[in-house]
Amino acid sequence: MLSKPHDRLAARFEAKMTAVDMLIRTRMESRHAPRIPQVTAHLVGAGGKRLRPMLTLAAADLCGYSGDNDEKLAATVEFIHTATLLHDDVVDESSQRRGRATANLLWDNKSSILVGDYLFARSFQLMVETGSLRVLDILANASATIAEGEVLQLTAARDLATTEEIYLQVVRGKTAALFSAATEVGGVIAGAPDTQARALYEYGDALGIAFQIADDLLDFQGDSDATGKNIGDDFRERKLTLPIIKAVAQADATEREFWRRTIEKGDQQDGDLEHAMAVMERHGALNAARADAFDWANRATDSLEHLPRHPVRDLLSELADYVVSRIA
Amino acid sequence: MLSKPHDRLAARFEAKMTAVDMLIRTRMESRHAPRIPQVTAHLVGAGGKRLRPMLTLAAADLCGYSGDNDEKLAATVEFIHTATLLHDDVVDESSQRRGRATANLLWDNKSSILVGDYLFARSFQLMVETGSLRVLDILANASATIAEGEVLQLTAARDLATTEEIYLQVVRGKTAALFSAATEVGGVIAGAPDTQARALYEYGDALGIAFQIADDLLDFQGDSDATGKNIGDDFRERKLTLPIIKAVAQADATEREFWRRTIEKGDQQDGDLEHAMAVMERHGALNAARADAFDWANRATDSLEHLPRHPVRDLLSELADYVVSRIA
């Protein structure tokens, strides 16, 4: 999805990413329970963009790091991500992930829950090995934000009273908290001064939010070949994405009834998706969400100003632009 | 269950346990997701013996600790325990816990999974606050052993090829790893020398194993009023407990067929429980398991010799005896 700047980051960190992959492979082994590497190999083998571990390596490099704790932290971040995917697929009752059957479908929900717990524990062991209490603090806080956001999403889902503030909290849990932790720990392990660590946090946070809002918009305008999503998937799954939240906030009585039927009750008919898009267009909800995404991407780029001039800084800046170029 | 020594520990640490309870109550709050305190209050409110946090306080006291990080670690240990209970109840599809409906029944599996994740993250934040990397290392390793043991239990369950070695690994995951971490971190936070920390680990490990084997035996001989379990519950749930593993190891062809039918296939008939008990009795499997439990309780007591003379040491010794007195 993030082909260009992402590919260049991948090329730049190829050697380190090989080391990270090796670390992931070694640490997901289990002497006693072969089910564990089976499940994780299925998920890790499916690829994925490995964006989060790459963000950690990039942040460390940008701050002049030359050790190998960045690899441990990159693997940590990928383990946390994989653990949340395993639990998410159970919670969402998903059957497909990265174009393959999900672990909960191939094995069972029990394996996904427990192997997810195992990966959390493994990630925790890896970060302890870095010996940095500050890194541990950042990742502990991110873990809490992630879990809290997931619970919030569970209770706020399909509730038309969901505000943009709640939406942001959910998005931080779903995406931005791990992005911001990934970049911040890269800086911290490099011994970057507080202003730089803070800037890296801000960059990851804003990038994650821009990424998620763009994803919300692609549900209504995307090219399914390029995104791998079908237009209207989120709508059919009754997800309260940002454009819908904005449209609901401006809805008259008839429109409220429409959203209540399609999202809250899930009673959808032919033509509802087109009607939803027309209503959102009429209220400027799609354009407003698009403007928000660009705003967050700009915040990401702006925060990079507090960081040293560096080729990686340019790549991170391009990455922020790229995330929203998909909805331009 | 552990009424006498446990009650005396509870009396001795009453003030500290009040502080621990307060910490648990404060830290399970969530600014954003009210579902979290609902679920946790249900479980925490149901009581339970609070044995694990008490072991941490006892170990710290025994090693002369006078700060309050022991309270944070006690709350940490209880959070980890509560998180595993939430996930276990989903995995086991349980409907009752501590005499009340389980969270997965009252809310749903999704809430139990995600609130469990939240409690893991919270426990992690709490232990980071102690600033001790060694404590973090111990608890990270315990978390991995717990999750690995749970996965192993999933795949080894109902498999007659399960050996006593695998059984021990499962028991460490289920019970002993958190007991041993609870006692060891108490010593470590007190700055105890390595031999003492090691002895505390051994005590917790052996106590947990003795406890679990005693629990296995109570399924065949317990007084259901005192234990809260009905005779044969484990057998009906087709659990490969230690006495059965020992009997299977000595089974002739006819007995093997019996175990295959009742445990592997779950095709149980009237009289099977009585027959199972007769077969175990014939092979001395119940007595051998009982001897193992006493052996582990003795190891627990022996390990205390490396620790300072102290009234709490006597209480811990009595606790080990008490755990197996139920099956004497």
C-alpha cells in the first residue's frame, strides 16, 4: 500500500530487517508447545508490510544509533502487533487476514487467544533485554492504550452517540499508539534528547491517525484492486468511521433514522451504500474527513522539524505524504 | 481452602492488603472505557483467596523489606492472575467462577479477551514503576511460562500420550510459575541475596505444584462441601490429571481402551467414574500421586531453610503442609 517511501525504507534497512526477522523467528519458538510456532509462522509468514518495526529502526538511525537493541525493539513492536491481530481476529470473528485464512479459523479461538498471550509475554522479555526502563515505560503505556482502545471500540461500535473524541481514542488504540511507541523507543534507545523523543512520538501518533482516517475514506472511494478492500466493506460491517460520524453529527430526523437503521440495527438494503455516500457528500463529511487526514499528515511532517537533518527524516516525511496521497 | 495458615497470613498483612486492594481498584479504572471496571469489579469483587499477592508481601517481609514497592508487585501479581482467569474462562468455555457467573457469560468473550489484555498491560505499568529490571525479567519469564503452559494444555488435553514431564510443564504454566514469581519478586525487591531469591523461587514453584496435585486428587476423594468441587468433575471434563496419567502409564490393553473411550473420546457411561477409581487404586496411582504431592510440599519447606528465621517463614512452612493436609 505504502509502496514508494516504504520500499525505500525497506531497502535502506534490509540488513537490519533480516536480523529482526531472524529474531522474530527464534523468539516465537517454543520448546514445549509446537502449536505456538505453527500459529505464529502462519501469520508472520503471510508477510504484511512490517511498517512498525521499520519505524523503530528508522527512528533509531535518524538519532544516530549504532547498537543492536533497535532490532530487539523492532521485533518487540512486531510481536505486540501480531498478538493484537490474533486477538482482534477472534473479537471480530474474522476469517481472512492478509489474503489468508485467519488463525482462529485454521486452528481455533483458543489457540489465537493463548498464542497472542504468549507473543505479548515474548515481546515483554525482548524489551527487558534492552535494559532501558524508559523503553519499558513507553511500551507499557502503549499496551494499555491499545487494550483500552479495543474495549472502547467494542462498546462504542454502532453507537451513533460516538463523538470524534471517542473516535480518536479508538484510533489511537487501534493504530496510533503502537506507531508512536515504535518511533519513540527508537529515539530513546539512541539516547536522543527529550525534544527529539517527543517529536518522534508526535510523528508516529499523527502518522497513525492520518493512516486510519485515510483507510476510512478508502472504504467509500478506494480502488479495490489497489487497496484489497471492497468499496463499502466498513459500511456493510456497520463500522462508525469518521465520515459517518461527521454526517451523523449534522443529520436531520430522516437521516438519523437512516443511520439508525443501517448502522445501529444493521438492517441494510440495496442502494443504502449509495444513499449513505450521497448524504455524506451533501454534508461535506467526506471532504471534512479528508481535510482531517491531511491535517494529521502535516502534523506528522511538522514534528520532524525537531529532528536532525538526515536522509531517513526525508523518507519519513515522504511516508506521511504518501499515506494521504491515496485519498487525494 | 487454605484456611488456617492463610488466615494468619491475611491477619498479619491486613494493612498492606488493604493498600493492595486500593491499588487494584484504582488501577483497574479506565478513563475512557467503563466496560473495563465493570468486568474487573465483578471478578475482583468475587473475592478469591488473594493468595498470590499475599505470597509477595510475605516474601518481602521475610527478607526485611520496609518500602511499599511490595504492594505494587502484589497488585501486579493479582492483575496477571485475574487476566489469565478472564482468558481461561473463554478458552474453557466456563460459566461459573468463584460461585458467580463468569464475565464471558455476563458480558461476552470479546470483553473478557480485551479486558484481560488491559489488565496485562496495567500489570506491566505497575511493575515498571518499581524500577527494578530484575523484577521485570522475572515477571516477563513467568508470563511466557504461563502462556506456553496454557497452549501446551490445549494441545496435550485428552491426549493419552501425555507424560508426567508434560504434566509438570502444564502445571507450572497453570499455577506454579505465578506462585514462584510472586515469592521471588518479593525477595528481589527487598534486596535479598541470590541464594534467598532462588530459595523463594523454589518455594513458590514447589508449593504451586503440590497445590495442583492435591487439587487433582481431591477430584477423586474430596468432600464436595469443603472443596466446592463435585467428585469426578475433572474426570467428566476428561482432564488428564496426574493420577490418570500414572494409571495410563501402567494400563493393559483393556484399560487403555477404557481410558481411550472415557478421556479421548469422551464417551462416558454410568459407573465409569467408579471403574476409573478402581483401576487407579489397583495400580497404586492415587497413592503415588499423593506421595508426589507430599514430596513437593517437603521440597517447599526444605527450600525455606535458606531463608532467615522469621515468623513469616514458619507461616509459609505451615502453608506448604496445609496444602497437602487436605489429601492426607
